[in-house]
Amino acid sequence: MQHEKYIKRALELAKLGLGSVSPNPMVGAVIVHDGLIIGEGYHQKYGEAHAEVNAVNQVLANFSNAEELLQKATIYVTLEPCAHFGKTPPCADLIIKHKIPNVVIGCLDPFGSVNGKGVERLKQAGIIVTVGVLERECLELNQRFFTKVQKQRPYIILKWAQTQDGFFSPTDGTQRWISNDFAKQLVHQWRSEEDCVLVGKRTALADNPQLNVRLVDGRNPLRAVVDKNLELPASHHLFDKSIKTFVFNQKKTAIEGNTYYVEIEDFDHFLPQYILYQLYLQDVQSLIIEGGAKTLQTFIDVNLWDEARVFTASEFWGEGIKAPLIKGKTVESTTIGSNQLHIIKPLK
């Protein structure tokens, strides 16, 4: 139970890196001596110090006898310490350097350069290593990272709003809001936590979306749009060059400022797979697909999605474009103002 207590704290810390560390995983670390936490840290930003480094540095900064304390301490880490040189030196070497005798790990890192090598290096140095404490929670924390590493594609979140009678948008292509202001702000928060947001041409035409996070504080995601014949007006927000934007089309491959045109020769077969592969090559770890109904359904039909976030309003339209049809398990339901938010996961 003591191990779980400190891994829980490390998980809390790790989550603070959401939206800032991709394509790296979120990691938290806690250093304990005689039942007291003497150091904490998390991976705060991609390319900067890892969780273990920040936790050790906190001990070194706060205690005059830090080295002595570390040599009698236990470090708790949500993910296996790295054993390779990347943007930063190996964290396994740091632990060995400071002679921390006990390491408790939530889950192993499937990344090829780590994947058990960190644990092996620690054990070779005589360190006692415990693996698998709150493993399920630690795996879930980094489902985006694990999906990219193991499936060679981004983690896919589907998001849409629908009426009580299951309609998605008007048939005439006009804009008509279904979700309320609270839901809109939540969506902006979600965007700040993911790498990229994708819409189809019809949604881009009707809504002229900015696909940024102007309603919250946070980083803007990359943007992507599916526009087979390049029919979207150049005056639309998507082409304002404020954010790197991918345009998946059947006409050209070119870079114009911050707009990246990516030609896909065959739009009728394997379109979702082509899009995901191109985003994977761009180190996109997570993707929100926000519409339209046809684009969403295309990904659903080939079972390329990891979760769906569906807002249902109380109003009835009686007509319109039907919302996507999805089969899955509702894992969470929440009231957001006048909307109901359902989180759906695929059936296993």
C-alpha cells in the first residue's frame, strides 16, 4: 500500500505535463526517505529535464546532506527510467550515480530504446527494482504515447455534438450550434492537450473554424483538413498561417508558409490510414477529429478510433444530417450545462 500511495502522487505530477511533453510520455517521480517525500518532479516540456532529474534536483537544492539521503531513499516513477541518450542523458544512469538503492516503477516503457533496458541497467548496478505498481493506471496515463509506439499511428479522439433525436448539422450547409458555451470551452481545453485537430471540408466550409484554443490558456494544436479538390477559400481561418496546417488533398504536395499540402492519390481506399500515417511521420501523438459527420464515420467504419466524446443536447430538430453511428462502451457520462457528455471506448 505504501508503494501505491507514492505512485499515485507520481501520477498526479505526471498529468501536469499533458499537452506539453509530446511526443514524449508524461512521467512523474517521487523520492521518499523514512516515509517522507523529500523530492518530486515531472517531465514539464519536451526536450527538457525528465521527471527523475527534476526530483533529484529538488532534493539536492533543499538538503545539505542530499547525497546521504538519496543513498537511503526510494524513487517512485510512473514509467521505466530511460536507458538511452535522447534529448537528455539516461535517467537510469542518474539514479545509479546518486546510489539510490530502491526504484519502484509503475509500468515498463515499450519504446525500443528502453523496453526493459532501464530496469536491466538498474539491476546490474545492484539496485532493488519493483515493477508493476498501479500498472493499469500508469498505462492509461500514457495511452497516447503507447498507441504511437505500438500501433505507429496517433491516438484518435472523435468529438461531436448531436441533438436529442440524433442530428449532427443542418442539411443546407449552414452553421447551427448544438453544444453550449461550457462545452465549447471544454473543447478548447481538450485541443490544448492534444497534438492535432482534424476536420472535413464540409465542416470547414460551414463553420470557417479557427481550431485554436482562444477560450483557454494553452498551446494551439496543429490543424488538419480533408479537402480532396482544394475547394476551400484561401480567405478561411485555416489558411491564416498562424498555425501549422495540413491539407490532405488529391491535387498537390507543397509547402506554402505554414500550410502543408499533402497529396493522397487514392481518396476512395484507405484514406484514414494514409492520413494517420502522414501525421505519424510528423510525430503527431494524438489527434482530435471534430467533424464532419462523413469524416468521423469514415474513421469509425474502419475501426480507427480510441475514444469518442459525444455531446448530446436537449433539443429536437426533426431533420438534418444524421450524427455518426458508433458502437462502443460508454465509460463516463457527465452533465455539461444543458448538454450530456458521453465518453465512449471501443468494444474489445
